[in-house]
Amino acid sequence: MPTSINPVVTRFAPSSTGYLHIGGVRTALYNYLYAKHTGGKFLLRIEDTDRARATPGAIEAITEGLRWIGLPWDGEPVFQFARADKHRAAAEQLLTAGKAYHCYATPEDLTVMREEQKAKGLSIRYDGRWRNRDPKDAPAGVKPTIRFKAPQEGETVIHDLVQGPVTVANSQLDDMVLLRADGTPTYMLAVVVDDIDMGITHIIRGDDHLNNAFRQYQLVLALGHAAPLYAHIPLIHGADGAKLSKRHGALGVEAYRDLGFLPEALLNYLLRLGWGHGDAEIISDDQAALWFDIVDVGRAPARFDLDKLTNLNGHYIREASDDRLIDLIRPLLEKRGPTAPEGLARLRRGLAGLKPRAKTLNQLAEISTFYVHPRPVPLDDKAKALLAGGGVAILGELVQGLQSVSTWTAPALEDWAKAESEKTGQKLGNLAQPLRAALCGSLASPPIFDVMAVLGKDETLGRLRDVTTG
Ligand code: GLU
């Protein structure tokens, strides 16, 4: 791991909106990986100043989402609202230093100002009316805001690690409010003060914050600190090219969990959305930490492709251990119906044959149900139709012979079925389909002789009897 004299400190600073946005997970991942790559720290700050939305449940959705996905942060989370005194102190510090000033413009004054600017075709921004005014002019009874005395000459250049150099003329930056008239800090002040106090060296976040960076940069300098490095990553777009929004489907990480995605699949997918390492598609945590550098993140917006995520999830399901998969799908199986006492043992024996056939945990639970369900197994419509259309008669003839099969393994059962097919002149498939319908309740299953071996002789014959004598 590279080392540096000033350790890297990154942070993920989600607003408590009620859920952990999938785009937020990618931002968190890039912050996490960059810290890992450099041997630095990855901190979490919950931006909970919108008190109506900062419910315990909303905060829990973020911490629980990060825990589930596997992005552990260092130390305790920082809560922004609780730091309001620090934010106020920073505003006072700037006031004392002459880098901020009281503004006595009332909301009504500002409305008039904006309307006049609009009428004149000017861009709408605070006109600095209290910037150089004598505080003695302060009108009685008006509580002032504190505004930042932003530089008016020259330009601000951010050497963004992803976007490259970005420049804005300082004449474009108006004097933003730092403290509202009621004494509450603004978002811009809070973010800057928190980043300073947390020792953040690299601010990696969505490029919707790029415009804020110019003002935040000036504010950091005014507070007497070195500016952090910025990396504004392109937002995630939907398959249609528009910014990812609710109408593209699930947005919160918990929705993907509930759809049956594995956290490592989602992380691997999000990692590759905007960053790559040659042709590597399957990338482990360790490889990612070794290879990931923020400067390699692309500037083009990434497109979210559910099919690709689903295929990747299929890969991770195949890789997952049987014990883990069974633990994960147990609650799903319980929701689907009753479980026979020996059901889970059967599932364990049959899981290898099911894994390649599922791309989500929900699919895996669905195709596993026939192993765990007690007799009689439910039959789907196609299975019922096949059995009614001659399948039962075929099975009736098979049951007798099957009883005398003594070696109950997949190859031995296949040999038996081949012999039956020669004897009766029925194609092997014509024997296999009714067996599948009766044993699995559907016409899609792993190879049927494997299924019979997993079920065992008694259960197989019992299930066949359920349909032939029913
Ligand atoms: N709280 C902001 C958000 O959720 C992020 C602020 C930042 O990263 O500076 O979009």
C-alpha cells in the first residue's frame, strides 16, 4: 500500500433522506476504496440538519445500508446538526476577522432586489448591499444574517481530480449567507466547517456539488485552512440517459437487497460504473483496494443497467457458499410455504444443481421450493396439464419398476430410465417430463435424475404416488 506523510481522510456525507441512494453507495464506495488504497481513513458524516427528515429511522437506513453492503467507516459517525455551535463559532470568527459581515436586508428587501434584477435581465444574486455599509446604519429590530465577504476579483480554480481544472470568475460568486437571521448555520457553512474539523483531505462526491465547490473552497481559505482536494464524480443515469430517478425503479439500497441481490454483486457493479481496470469485470475487495485510484474515474455519466447487475449477481450466487445461501433464502422459503422436516437437508444436497439456474436470491428461493416443501408438492399449471394429458399413465407404469431400483444414484437412475425407454418405445424425454412434473411441480428443474437422487427413494416414490393415486 502506498503511504504518504499526510494520511488521506475521505468522507461520505449523505443527507438523511430516508434511504441510502444507490448513487450514494457508489460515492461511499469510491471514498472507501480511495482511503483503503492510500492507507487512509474513511469517515461518515450524517447531514441531518433537515430536522423533519432526520428521523431515527432515516438515519438507520443509511448506517444499516452501509453495514449491509459492507462499507465500514472509521470511528463514530459525525452528526452535522449536533455541531451547530461550531458552525456558528466559525461564522463569528470570520466576522471578527472582517471576512464576513452582518446583512440587514429583510426577506422583502431581497424579493424586491430579485424582481428588479429580473426586470433588467440581470442574473439573480445578492448585490452586496450591506458588504461595505457602516453597521451603524443597521435598522432597528431587524435580526441580521451573516454573509461571507467573497473575493470579487480574480478567479477560483479547482483542480478537480476527475473533472480536471474548472474555473469560475470570482465576480460570479455572490456573498452567501453563513448564518441565518435565526442563528442557524447554512448548509454551505456546515459542510466546510465539518470537513475542516474532520481533517478531510479528499472530497469525493457527486458532480451535482461542483458548483458548491468554488464557494466552499473560498470559505476554507478564509477560515485559514488549506483547501482539500476535490473529485466530483459523474452522476448515475438510467438506461435512457436521464439522471437516475424514482421512475427508473428502485433507488434505495434496501430495495436491491429485497430484490435478492448480494451486496458484493452490487458493489462490484457500482465499482465498474464509471471506473475500470482493463477488462476486469469480477473484482474482489482486495483487488479493488489495490487498483482503485480516484483519478481513473471517468468523466462521462454512467448508465445503470439492471441486466448487467443481474448477470453479475448470478456469478456471485454461484460463488457463494451453500451455508450462506441457505441462510439467506430461508426467510424467503418460509414466506413461500411450509417446510418439511427433512426439507433443508434435501436443499443442501440439491443446491449445487440449483445455483447456476438463479440470478437473484428470490429466483433461487423460487426454484428451491420443491425440495423443501412437504408432500404433496404443489403443481404449477403446466405440470398439471402434462400429468392430466397422459403423464399420470406413464408414471403409473414407471412406479412399479422404480421400486426395484436398488442403487439410488443419478447415473444408475438414468440407466434404469434408458432401459425403460427401450422397453416401452417411449423417448427418454417422454418419461423425464412427467417425472419432473410430479417431483418438482414444474417442467423446469435441474437434471431429473439428479433431483431423484437428492430426494431419495422414499420421497421420490411418495411424490409419484401422490399424483398417480390421487
Ligand atoms: N449531503 C450531500 C448530499 O447528500 C453531500 C454533501 C457533500 O458531499 O459535500 O448530496
